[in-house]
Amino acid sequence: MTLGSVAATLAAAGVVVGQDQELPATPHYLYHEGLPPGAIGQMQLLKKRPAVGWFQPVQIVPPAGTKVSFTNNGQFGPDVASPALAGCLIGQVYRMRLTEIPLNPGVELYPTIEVIDRLCPPPGKELKFPIPVHITQEEIRYALEGKMVVRVIYVEPPLDAIPEAQDKDFQPFFEVPPGGDPIQIADELGRPVAILRMGSRQPLNEERMGEFDYRSPPIMVYDTAALGPDMAPIEQQPQLPVNQEAIRQPAFPRVPPTAYLPPNVAERPMYAPPGNVQTR
């Protein structure tokens, strides 16, 4: 199973028509980036009963040295070292606090994570296969400049995944060009499972109760040091035989390069070219 991320998310809605009518040339998307946080996850719960009440493990991976704190019972809990591991309910929105960010002394950021689907690891291995959510220094800089960063994490289809071992410290991604919808593009690339949103939003004294922390939904924060090697997140993927001919294929063959991919992504599929981040 390969995990990737884009600045995007989710799904096409079915259209019922009469037998004498033709389907529209372009699909109608039920989900789009303009929906408020939590809307997509709640609609997903209506379709997938096994996801109701499921605490999906999520691993937050900011720059090394950053401390992460999750809201719990209406207030931020203790700071934990990154990468931080927590179990989040599907369909809920969780507010986090990032402190001690390298190269940004005294700065605090408050991103959110919305889990919209679950993974299906072997029973008893749920904490060994969390959803990784990486936050880069570049994204932190954009947030501090007042820009909005949206990262959509998706699971690639097994038959179309890039046949190459991934670096445990890097999450492959590409950037959605201006005018693209990250929600819809991620759905075309695979199965979206989580959405990270990060901007310059700060808590205010006059906040209404539950507004900033999205009513502080239940969360399970894990001590990764106490989990042991059997339950800790995967540290390194084994080296597998690679089909060199498959590697030479385009990085995302299902998406027309002229429609979605920035220039020369096919030549550099493991990262996006700098200076092409969509800001909204």
C-alpha cells in the first residue's frame, strides 16, 4: 500500500438518468474544496457503516524537533515529541498546536486534521500502519505568510502505485496548479483518507466555546516510546524487486499531464517543483 498526498480530495456522485438520456460529459462532484471542515467526513459516515466510531491512527510528522499538542476536553494537552501518534474518529476535525518549530522560535501554528476514511491493516496491527501526515518547512513558511495550505492524503490503487520503495522521512506529493480542486484530483489519483489544513489562524479570547477546537472530539494520544517495536509505526520499508520498465512510465498515468500536473513532474515524480504551490 502506497500513501501519497496532494493539495486536494474526494469523490464523484452518481447521477440517475432515464434510459433514453445520455450521461453528462463531465461528472458532478459531490465533494469540493469549498466545503467546511468536517462536512466531507460526516457525509462519508453515511456511506460506510464500518467507519462509524473507528479511531483511525494518524501520525503527524512536522520538521524534526517540533512539539505537537492535541485538543482534549476543550483544552490543549501536553506537548509530545514528533512524530506524534493519535487515534482520531472518522468524520471529526481535530485542532493541533505546533510549537518549538525549527528556525521559528516562539512561533505557534494551529493546523487541523480531518480523517475521512480508514485504513484496513491486519487485526492487531492498526498502530503499526497509521496515516502519515507530513508538514514541511515550506508549508510552515506559507502559513506564517498568511496563506492557506491544504494537503490531502490518499491511498494509491495497488495496481497503479509507483513500484518504488519510499523514504520513511518523505511523503511523495505534487502541487495542484491554480484553478484545480485538490479534493477532486485526489479522488482521481486514489482513495483520500485525511485532509490537513493549515493557515495563520490563532485562538482569540472572544472565541465561542467549541468554535476553535471543533468541540474537541474524543481522541487517543499514544506514547510511541512505550508501544514497543511491534506496535510502533513502520520505520523503513523493505527493499523490493523493482520493475525498471514500470518506473519509466509517467508518475500518474490516470491524470492527463496538461490538465493537472505541473511541468516536468513526470521527470521528477517524487516531489513537486518549487515555486508552484497553489495559494488561496
